[in-house]
Amino acid sequence: EIAVFGDSLSRGAAAIRIEIVTYGWSFGEQDRHIVRQLFNRDNEPRVERVAVGIFKGQKPQNVIDGECQRIRETIFKYNKGIKVDFYDSATPGCWVNWCPDS
């Protein structure tokens, strides 16, 4: 699932900030075409920030860190200027209540 947050819509296209929250994505090869379209640096307006849900389960921290690094590299392949945050997808209401920093 994807939730898109935007503000400054009334101030013109140059002021639009787009922030995306993902939930249940692996950012695997099967998602590359979507990732390319969402995060392409040539898009106007551009995505500025993305929060990515990570299922931690019983995984060791080094495996979780590796997943985060792989996802970050996948996004940065299309746009290095995006701020990437990670959250625990098992947290109740985590993506519904996500509140980005202003």
C-alpha cells in the first residue's frame, strides 16, 4: 500500500511537497517499475521523503540493516535527494498515524 501526503498545494506547483509512506513492499525486482516511476528525479513535483515499513519479525539486526541499505540504494538509484526513513511495520497503526516532521 502507498499513502501520499502533500502540502502547499495552494502555493503553486513549485511549492508542492510530496511525502510517501509504503507498507508491505519488498522493493524487490518486481517493484522496480513502480519505484522508478515514483522516485524519478525528473518528476515534477518530486517526492521529497519516503517512509518505508520494515517487518522485523525475529530477524537479526544485521539482516534488518541490510534490508534497509538495499532499499535505500534502490531508491537512490533514481533520486539521491530523497530523505528515506524506516519504521517497524508491526507497530499498531504505524502508517495510518505517521506524522512527518514539518
